[in-house]
Amino acid sequence: MTNKDLLAAHFDREVDITRRMLERVPMDKADWKPHPKSMEFGYLRALVATIPAWFQSIIEDAELDVARKDGKKFTNTDFKNHEELMAGFEACVKRGRDAFAKTNDEHLKTTWRMLAGGHKVAEDPRYKVVSDTLTHWAHHRGQLSVYLRIQDVPLASIYGPTSDERGF
């Protein structure tokens, strides 16, 4: 198995877990957050749904400037309803999968950079950035599971059955 295949398989496992989580996400309470320092619920659910598209940038682009000097900033998608959320997620998954399909191990060894206002923040081989981003995605999905639990939404299986699915 190549590194590309290993990373793509990990991506697909995380896609399946995330899909199960997003299928249960309520669309009301977009402004709700469990703590003043926490992300708003609407922002977090959109973030979790759109992270799969990040893999396209990591694989295909040389760098990403998260605070461009021209003033253009990242804005998260504001999904209006559950159908839009799930369709947006599936579109982002397709972008990520398509990027994995077109790459190879040699390309994944090349450097990718993250900038902020033109200044280098990180510079690593793409395979490392992909791996780190998979972990980052799982982290935010974990946050989302806490938000859902606090709102008494039954949790879907993540890496094994939840107490909601086992019935205890």
C-alpha cells in the first residue's frame, strides 16, 4: 500500500464518521455556544462539513495564505438547511477524493506552506500536512459531538458504538 492509498483510506474512514455525525446535526441554534470562548454552533458544523475540501488545497496548491494582504479572508459557508449542509459536505468530500485520486507519493513528499499575511507560518511535506489535517478534522468533529451531547442529540458511532446506540 502506498502512502497515498493509506492517507486516502484514512480520509474515507473520517468521511463516513463525519457523515453520520452531520446527519444528526440540528440546523437551529446557529448562534449557540457552550461557553463564551467557544465557536458558535453554526460555524462549527459548517467547519466540520467543509474541511474535506482543504485536502484539495493541500494536494494541489503550493501554499495557502490565511490572512491575505489584499483583504480577502476566509469565510465559512452559512448552510441554510440540513439539505444544504449535507450537499455541501458531499461536494467537499468529492473535491478531497478527486485530489487524492490525482496525486502520488512523490508529489505528497513535496513542500506545502501556510502563510498569514505573506509570512510563513508552517512548511512541511504534503503527506504530513494531510495527516495533521485529518487529526485536526477529528478534533473539530469531537467538539461537535460535545455540542450535540449538550443539546441532548443522540450521538452516532464514531470509532465504536456510543451509549446512545448501545442503549445504556
